[in-house]
Amino acid sequence: MLKCEVIEPKGAHDATVIWLHGLGASGHDFVPVVPHLGLPSNHGVRFVFPHAPEIPVTINGGMVMPAWYDILAMSIEREIDLVQIESSAAAVGELIQRELDAGIASERIVLAGFSQGGAVVYHAALSYPKPLAGLMTMSTYFATAKEVKLSEANKVLPIHIFHGSQDPMVQESMGHTANQILQSMGFKPKYRSYPMQHEVCGEEIVDIGNSLKEWLKLA
């Protein structure tokens, strides 16, 4: 089981957001965002921020750092270690199962991810065998679009894609490509871009909060 930073709700726990960080970061990164999401004080949402394992990353000279999978080459499609990304998606599945064991319905669980974490949650959510509440991807790309086996349970999964129009690391074209691929698969994603680089901004944080309020029916 992945080690995680967990923020417990003030109200009774009845929903969960599992949120993955990017390459070289940690589960601490998005913890400060939670108070700025604009959720009601008694929202009942547990936030789970897992830490990626430390592995050598080829494009960074083999340096060992927190990563959900190895990136072998910085091509347009990015050559990645498929086994590792599938393993990370399976680890997310274990976190989902822990929430199910705690009595949370799968329909009350949201997956979110930034950059590398977004690539993992694309795979984890779209292949998960039980219906989820929604999927949010930030500044990322659909790394396993050709390999993922879509789940019947999530064929109408709500998906929101957020990206920076000035992102030098994961170009916005990769976000648009993910959006187009999802549409070709029958999904109806919502896409939003912001005048920012490889980061998050205040307007995006508000939109993330609004997505959670919509999907989890938070008054």
C-alpha cells in the first residue's frame, strides 16, 4: 500500500478524493490546496495524497526521485515504462479498495492527478471495474490510450481536463490530444486551459472545487 498524506473531513466521511502528484514531487504538494477549493465546511470528503515510490528516471540521467513510472525518451508521445504505469494504476486501485472497505461507495470516489500523476489516473479510472464519481487531470497527457482496457462501469465517467496554455514541460497540445482521444472513445470530457505554465493557479483551484461540488453533490 502506498504511503499517503490524508486530510480527514470535519463532517462524517462519505466521499474520497485520491490525488496524485507529479514527477519529483510528493503527496505533500497539493495538501495546501484543499482549504481553497471552496467546499462547504461539513463536506465529508477525505483527501488522500499518495507518495510515489523513488525510482531511477532515465530522462533525468538515471537520477533516483519520486516517480510513478520511468520516462525513457521525451518524444511527442513520450516513451514510458508501461509495466510501471500499470503497477502505479494498480496501487491506486488498492487505495480505492481501502475506501470501499471503509464503507465509501465507489460512486463517491474521485481520482485526480497532476502531470505524471494524471497519466496514472487516466489508466486507473478508465479501467476500474466499478463506477467512480469523476476524473480530473491537470497538466498531463493520456500515456496509455492505446493500451488501456476500458471498463463498462466507467464508460460515462465525468472527466474534466485542466491545462496551462504556456506549459513548457507538457505542452497544451498533449492535453488537447487526450481530449480528442477521449471523445473518440465515447466520453464527453470538459476541457479548460489557463494562462499558466506547468503549475496550478487560483482560477483552476476554484474550478477543481466546483467539479467536486458537482460530482459529489456538495451543497
